[in-house]
Amino acid sequence: MTFVRRKVNTVSATRMVTIGNPLRSKASMVISGASIIGSNFVINQATTTCISGAVFKKGQRCHVAIRFAPGVTGRLSAVVMVSDNTINSPHLMLVYGIGK
């Protein structure tokens, strides 16, 4: 996910990362946590539904709300990580932005 160029020390609008429990799944997906590895990006807790203890049956999804908050100029990146009880956990997604 790429955020548009942003002025240093400002915060972008929220963008969503979606994690889904596939329809073919036989078990519920239980979230153990969502975090960002790195800096200059933050999770908007108010609109994030991938929270610790949340349970999603097959076909259901949750969202991690991300904001870009550059503290320095240049190309910036971080990793969004969602951990759960599924075999392919943790789920990782790169996020990018340019601080200006």
C-alpha cells in the first residue's frame, strides 16, 4: 500500500488493510494482535477491527486502519503485521510513503 507524498509532522487520512478468513476455512480466525514494525506509520485504533480477541468466522474480514505520519523527509516504509491462530500467521503487508 502506498500513501501519497505527505508533509513532515502531519498525518494522512486513514487507509484500510483487510485480512479475511477464507470461505474454505473450517475454523474461526482469532486475532491476537495488529502492529506496525517500523516508524512513520500509525494504527488508527478507533476504526481498526483486527483487535486482540476478535473472532471471525469463514468468509468474514477485519480491517487495520493505517495513517502515514512522516517524521522525516524521503522514502519511508514499514510493515503492518496481524497475528492470529491461522496456519499462515502472521500476515504481513508493506506500506510506503514519501515525507516532504
